Amino acid sequence: MDLVELTKYIVINLVKEPDSVSVTLSDEDEKVINVFVNEDDMGSVIGRGGKIANSIRNVVQAAAYVNELGKVRVNINTKES
């Protein structure tokens, strides 16, 4: 399973502007999935108290565990202008 595609699928279904979502994988010592969304969609992705962001992280980490891919971090940021 491709963790980047999984993450992108989840985030695209949460935002108002799905075309602006960008998801990349940074594979240094530790796998890091970087999610970039518009500022207007940031609240939809983070959620109240970070609950949605934590849920996204839990789902992606569970998929990585099931597929024996090791630890994965998910960072959520706004798109740079």
C-alpha cells in the first residue's frame, strides 16, 4: 500500500479545494509524509483540538505497521505562496 496515496485520499476528502493538496514523502532516516493544504482548509484537516490530524496520523501509521514499513510521521503545513 502506498502511504502517500492513502494520506492524499484522506486529506482530499476533507478539504474544500482538493486540487491544492500536495503530499510528498521525505525518506531520510525516518519516513516523513508532508501534507500541504491551503490556509483556508487548514482547520478542516487539523480539526478541533487536533483530533482529525491525530486520526490521520493513526490511520497512516497503522497502514505502515500492517505493511511492515516501520515508523512514519505525518506533518501538515500550509502551501507556500
